[in-house]
Amino acid sequence: MEIKNRFNGEIIHSGDFKSMKELVVNAISEGANLRGANLEYANLEGANLEGANLRGANLRDANLEYANLEGANLEGANLWGANLERVNLEGANLEGASLEGTNLRGANLRDANLKRVNLRDCAGNRLQIKSLFISETYSVTYTSEYLQIGCERHSINEWWGFDDERIERMEGRKALDWWAENKEFIKDVIEKYPATPTSMNNECS
């Protein structure tokens, strides 16, 4: 069984194991650098991946339920569609990672770095990341610092300040009509139920 680099196909770690989970845990215990690892569809449920370097790794559709990723480096990682239910991401670096379509229910994101994270269509953990399921047109997700609607991600204050011309440039009349209909509701929800901030500063940079 092998773990390969998603970009060049080189073998990062290998061994005779019964599952990919056992192989990955072994790789981490031996200090392997899993940067760029291709772990698409991997079942890593409950795995101890504390402190792992998974920068740029492909974890698309992986099962990470109950996994421990405390302090892990997931900068730029692809977690599209991954199951992150009840995963421990305390202190993890998620800068620039794609969490599109992920399930974060019950996830621990305390002190996580959420700079430039793609949260499109994700189900938040209801603390640091909150999701509003109000429309089939655009997904709505927010943190303490920024708001993502569909693929558009800007600071919360920027959204409130956008004029009609700026909104229309996003997706034409469709976006403008949708924003006119939903802006005040979204603003009211965020003000009444703000997301819990992490200790990381400058989330929006």
C-alpha cells in the first residue's frame, strides 16, 4: 500500500498495512512529510493525525469523522466534500484550504487559522463557522470576520457597503435581485447570532 504525491506521483510512504488509515498513522508516527499527499476517498475515521503536515494534500471526499488533526498543517489542502463531523481541528492551519461541501457538524475549530478558506456549500459547526440554508440559488456561510455567498467571499463589513453596481458585477441581475431580497435578513441573523472568533487575526486577508 502506498501514499503518493498528488502532483508528481512520487511515493511518499509505503508499507504492508490492512488499511489506508493504518498506513497514514504509521507515516505520521515515523515523521513522514505528507505534503501534497493524495488521500482522496481515504477512510481516516478516528485517526490520530495530530501535527501532521498535510499542506496541499488532496483529501477530497475523505472520511475524517472523529479524527484528531490538532495542530495539523492543512494549508491549501483540498477537503472538498470531506466528512469532518466531530473532527478535532484545534489550532490547525487551514489557510487557503477548500472546505467546499464539507460537513463540519460538531467539529472543534478553536484557534484554527481560517484565512482565505473556501466555505461554499459547507455545513458549519455552528460556532466558528455558521451556515444559512435559505435559498437554492446561493449558499450562505459566515465566520466572525467574513461572509461567503456562493463563490463570492468578502469581509462582512464589505458586504454591507457594496452598492448595486458592485453586486450586479458578481452575477448580473440575478445576484442583484437575490441580494435585495435577502440582505436585511442575512444582516439581521449575523448581528443576532455572530460566529465565534478564533484566536487567529486577520481572517479576511
